[in-house]
Amino acid sequence: MNTKEKFQAHMKIHAKIQKWGNSLALRVGGAMREIPHLKEGTDVDIEITKDGFTVTKSKKKKHFPFKESDLIKGLSPETAHADLLATPQPNEVEQ
């Protein structure tokens, strides 16, 4: 059974939270080091609940090719066609 096959199923591992400098740490060792797609430097998200926490690999953030400031550079009410925007009616606006 290779590493990938081993980690497709649910796994439960006992570990101990230890002091590491001025912090507490949960070390990723033993079988947990073989988890596919997790290695040193991997960004993770930690979800905290009343019963503990869950660590998952962060999803890649989308990088857009343009910044908003570049897209609106030189934009004016005329070039944005502001005259074509509808005027909100009184019943559409929270008062």
C-alpha cells in the first residue's frame, strides 16, 4: 500500500501538545509526515470548534492579472456611462 492509498481513508493519531519556546506546538511527525500534499512551508487553515481544531491545507487564492486601481485609471462618469444607470426608486432604497 503506497502513501497515497494509506491516506485516502480516515485516520486518527494520538499526539501531545508541547511547549515550544513561548508557544504551544503540535508536532507533525511519524505517519502524519507522509500526508500527501503537506510538507514544510505548506499554508494551512485551522478551524477552531468547542471540541478542538481541524487543520486543512489552504486553498490557493486566485491571483487576478490586474489591480482594481489599474482598471479604473482614467475612468470618468462619461467613460463609465454613468448616464445609463437607473435611478433607484424610493421603495428600493432602505430608509
